[in-house]
Amino acid sequence: MVSTDTETVPVERAPEMSGSEPSATPDPVAEPQAAESKETVAAEPKEAAEPKAAKKPRAAKAVSTAKKTRTVELTLTVTGTADGEWQAELTQAGKRVLQGLSVPAAAVSRAAAELHTDISTAIESVLETAREQHRARMAELEEELNKVKAALAELQEG
């Protein structure tokens, strides 16, 4: 209480933060402010948590995209002989799916051209070697056919 010469006026003290003197009567004006401050304090962690929650879906999207991307390993092996005969074999995850499938040389040439010029060049050199061998064999067979025709003509004359 404060004393003056003329009258005595009671003065209410604000509660001290040190907590040494508890107030006997709560201040009705201070209670709503305290409640608001508690709500504000309670709201702040939620707001702080929201940006973290917003960051988590971004990270989750990046992770989920990687999980959705699936690779399939297929191995196509094309083998050819010097005669120009080609076969294909298809393997998936170590298991043979197709084996010994005949493939035309023209199809191998077109596929190689579609893949890469280096592949096409290598396969075309093998195909050209096979063509030369077939041309040589064809020339031999034509020569033999001419001999057989000549022998047949001699037999019919007589």
C-alpha cells in the first residue's frame, strides 16, 4: 500500500516472474493474456512443423520416383556364321527366353544400322565376306552346271 497525506490507495502488483511470491488472487486481465500466449506458443511449434512437413513430401516424391523406375535387363545375342546364317538368343535375368531363332541377314543388317554406325560397320564387314563366299560358290556351281549341260548335249546328239 502506498500512503499519501490525504488518502490511502491500494495498488495491485503485477506478479513477478521470479516466482518467489505467489499471488493470492489471480488477475482476470492477466489470465486471458496468459491463455493467448499459451495458444500462441502452442501454434508456433505447429507452424514450425508445417515447413518440415512440406519438405518431407518433396523428399518422398524424389524417393518414390526412384522406386517406381524399374529397369529390365534383356540380353539379345546375335551370332552369325561365315556363310551368312544368323541366329538370335534372348536372355532375361539369366534365363534363356529364346534360343536358336533363325534371323535373316537383311534383318540383322537393318537392326545394326538402327543401333549404331560402328555396330553396322562391323556387321556389314561380316555380311560382305559372306556375300563374297556365296558369289564364289555360285560361280563354281555355274561352271559345274555349264559342264553338265555340255555333257548332256553330247549324249543327246548321238
